[in-house]
Amino acid sequence: MAKQGPRKKLPKELAVINADNCTGCEACLEVCPVDCIVKVQQYDSFHNLQSFCEIDLERCVGCEVCVHIPQKKSNPYELTVCPWNAIEMVPTQEVAQVVAQIGGPPEYIQANWDRLVGTAHHLAELKVLNG
């Protein structure tokens, strides 16, 4: 289980999943070292139909493991995790703008707008204030 409590340091970047590109394959969920990625089921009665993954920005540490597996600097190959290129690393001060455009089912976005964008906005403000 991931650590709970206030952050000691804000990451330079946070991971954001574009829900319109995400298929819910869970590749990112399996590799996340801080357990901050969850699968969202759009329909309870139809398992995996129109599911997608979402990142809990409060817990994301910006490690980039959900985007690519770290390699030695001398290795010319990059091992990407998401087969659909649905995850991007976003500078923390810009994360609120990007989260506001992540896509996904309109009813889900509307129902969760305050949690999704509010958290991103709060982290962006902290990053700007703390440099």
C-alpha cells in the first residue's frame, strides 16, 4: 500500500492519462511503484466495456515508470509501457490545464470534475508558490 500523508516534495512532472486513448489494458497499473493508478469501469454491468485508467495526482511521484521502463543512458532502446501512448508526463505547474482536457465519458468527467481538476489545480498552485 502506498504511503499516506502530506507530500514532502512536489515532483517536477506528473503523469496524466488521456482517457480517450486508454483501453484499460492495465499495463501502467501493473508497473506503478506507488499504486496511484486505478481502473475506472464506465458500466458496472458490462465488465471492461469502455473502461480506462486514471492517475491519482495526489499520490503520483512523477517517476515516469508508467510511461517507460528506465534503462541505462547508453541503451538506445526505450521500453514503453502503454501500448496506446495514452500517458504523458506534464510539468506540475501545467497539470491543471492538461487534466481539464483528458477526455473520457462526458458524464464521468462532469460527475468527477471537482476531484479531477480541483486536485490538479491545487498541485499546480503549490508548484508555482514553492518553485
